[in-house]
Amino acid sequence: MLLALETANDHCSVALYDGQRLLALREDDRTREQTRLILPMIDSMLADVQQRVADIQMIAFSRGPGSFSGVRINAAVAQGLAWTHDIPVVPVSSLRALAQAAYRSQQLPQVIAVLDARMNELYCAGYQLDGQQLMQALTPEQLIPYNDTALVTENAQAIVGSGSLLFNPSLGLPRYADVTASAMDIALLGYADWQAGKAVPAAQALPVYLRDNAWKKIAEQKRGI
């Protein structure tokens, strides 16, 4: 059984997945409440399906890029549970999970996934559906300025995510700003990566920010710089 965690955006969701079906899902769309919500959500979900943390064989978490605090919380909770209970971990790209959500909700097989990174920058990457109905990267994850006009990937059908309306306004592609990743997307991708041997020990369950000076940028943002 796999536990999936998603707090890399402004919301919080957790899921249990057995490799065939979603056993349970909890989602809460209250903004920036992940620290307070995630552990009670996990406990409640496990209790509802009469499972314990000791029954979990794998933890998959959204490792970023995304909200700095959200990514940090996700990694910290995954590390803490994995370390305490000796559970392997699979870090999943939040951009890849966003692309998977675009297929799940809009049936889009090739997209540019874009998250608003604030400070006039965007996180983005291109993805395409494979034969197993899983999104695979076509490009590296990038941190680019709002006004960057580079095409991330050819033949994309749409631009999805919170930064989609800010990305390359010259591209004549549909934009789905309301598409967001959920723990159910993390579960699907994480399980496949687990089967592919991509699990890591708790110590290697590290967040990915793309922005090296994240602390400084957050401080500057609060000052309105």
C-alpha cells in the first residue's frame, strides 16, 4: 500500500493506493494550511480504512518545484514518517503531477505544465503521455521569467497550471489555469516509479526548489521588492 502526499501547491491532499485502485483520498482547499492539516488528514484517512502507518509499504510525495513552504512541509512529513517506520520514499515532480492531472481531468496527452513561482518567474516543463497512460518529461524543469517567449516543447496541446496565463502570451494554445495536481496523481506516478526501482531512503527524500536563493526571494517578496 502506498501513501501519497501533495502539499506543493497552496492546498493539501493525501491518498492511499494499492496499485490497482485508490483506497482513500482526502483533499482540503484551504490556502496555506498544509502544516496544520496534513498529519490529521493522514490519521483520519488511515482510521477510516482501518489501516496503520505500519501497513504502508511506500510513501510518494510531491517534491517540487512549487510553493516553498508547501514543498518543504511535504518533504519533511515524508521524511519523518519514512524514517520512523523504515519506509522507502519516491519523490515525484510536482510539474509532472500537474501534467498527469491535466490528463486525468481534461484528457490532454501532451501539455506544458506551468506553475507561478512568484517574483516574476515561472516553473515549467513539457510532458507527454506514454503507453501506460503516465506523463513523461519531454524537457527539463525550468525556472523562467514571465516574459520568456521560448517554446518549451513542440506539439503541445495546452498550457496548464497556475502560471499558464502568464506563460508566453504569443502561443495560441488553450490554457487551463484551474488544473491542479492532487495526491491521486502523486499516487499513480509514485507507484509506477516504485515499480521501476526509483525509491530512495528517507535521507534522500529531498525537496526540489529550482530557485537556489528561495529564502532570500521570499523575504524580498514580503517587503514588496
